[in-house]
Amino acid sequence: MKKQTTLLALTTVLLLGSIPVSQADGGGFFSFFSLERKKEVAPMTDATYNKECGACHFPYQAGLLPEGSWRKLLDAKALSDHFGENAELDDQTRSHILQLLVANSADKSSYKRSKKVMGSLEAGATPLRVTEVSYIKHKHEKVPEKLIKQPKVKSLSYCDKCHMEADKGNFDDDTVVIPEHGNWSW
Ligand code: HEC
Ligand code: HEC
């Protein structure tokens, strides 16, 4: 009897693990299982980060780039000329954000997309852009240029314009709705 119960529990866990994340997310219920959450990228819940690094664009998840990338991006001098913008922070805020990004960077995360990011980078590579990571670049090869460059999106850097659940760390293609195009996968 005990053995059967264990088997049943194991089968249930396996079945739950195989449910596509698109169904699992949004519904809310399955997202309680860490097995499901680990399929995507860890969401950013720090209010300071979301405010400071979400002012001009979507606050990218730490798990989208390795530690070395965040160290370069969060360098004080680098922030004063951040892709042509001034994104300076006071020392205390900067070190708080740097710590947060480093602790949750792609090389330390067990989430699926973070592992894919790391797997697609050359050893020791520290890209300054998520959009330069081969895994991310490759995933968007089939997206027409005119949908990316349209004024309502601007560039691939604005993840949340198309990924409706980007703030939750969910990038599944079932959750993509592109302005002037609509649902991607329906
Ligand atoms: C004053 C506006 C501003 C602020 C504040 C800002 N950024 Fe940016 N960031 C930009 C611009 C502009 C780009 C380039 C976007 C483009 O190429 O279209 C960018 C790009 C990036 C990219 C690369 C995106 C890609 O293409 O993959 C990362 C990573 C990034 N920022 C991280 C941060 C972090 C972390 C913070 C907080 C410390 C931050 N940004 C704060 C304006 C800002
Ligand atoms: C112009 C709209 C658009 C923008 C902006 C965009 N994406 Fe996407 N993304 C898509 C589409 C469409 C797909 C599905 C492509 C396919 O099915 O071939 C996709 C797929 C993905 C996937 C793979 C999903 C899966 O189910 O395998 C990831 C991961 C992803 N995007 C991350 C990002 C990140 C991170 C950003 C921002 C740096 C971003 N995307 C910006 C439209 C966009």
C-alpha cells in the first residue's frame, strides 16, 4: 500500500511537471509549484530595482544575463553613459541593485531560461545586452523586422511590449501579443 502511494505521488509530480507552462501560468493554481516556476526566469520583486531600472524600459530579470554582465552594467561610470542615457544612481542604491543582480544572475539560477542563456554564451562572455545573447537572438529570428521596429515597440529591448507576462518572468510564446499583429501563437 505504501509503495503504491509513493508511486502515485511520483506519477502526479511527473504529470504536473509536463503540463505546458502556458496553461500552468495565468491560471494561478499550478504556479504554486516551484517545478513550474523554474521553467521560466525568476521574477524581480525588489521595489527599488523595479523603480530605478524600470524607468526607461522593462526591468530585465537578473537571470537573463551572467554576473559579469551586471558588474559591467552597474559600474558607476558605465551608468553615467548607459546606452547614451544617464542612469546614475547614488552609491547605496547602486550597490543594493548590484548585489541583487549578482545574487540572481543567470549563472547562479536553476530556472530553465537562465540555463539556456548560459548554455548559448561562450565561456566567460559578458554581453551588455540581453538581445545579444544567442539564445534570445535565435528565439526571435522568425519575428518580422517591421513588427519589432514599429513605433509601438521600438526595438527588441522592449520585451514587455510583446511578452504580456514579462513582469512575471514568463516569456512563453503563448503569452506573446504583438502590437498591430495580435496573438503570436493562435
Ligand atoms: C534613463 C533611462 C534608463 C535607465 C534609468 C536605465 N536604462 Fe537600461 N537602457 C536604456 C536605454 C535607452 C537602453 C537601450 C535600449 C535600446 O537599444 O533600444 C537600455 C538598455 C539596457 C540593457 C540592454 C537591453 C537589451 O537590448 O538587451 C540592459 C541590460 C539595461 N538597460 C539594464 C538597466 C539596468 C540594470 C538599469 C538600472 C540600474 C537601467 N538599465 C536603467 C535606458 C535606461
Ligand atoms: C516584437 C515583439 C517581441 C519583443 C520586443 C520581444 N519578444 Fe521575445 N518573442 C517574441 C515572439 C513572437 C516569440 C516567439 C517566436 C517564435 O515562435 O518563433 C518570442 C519568443 C521569446 C522567447 C522564447 C519563448 C518560448 O516559448 O520558447 C524568449 C525567452 C523571449 N522571447 C524573450 C524575450 C526577451 C527577454 C525580450 C526582451 C529583451 C523579448 N523577448 C522581446 C516577440 C518579442
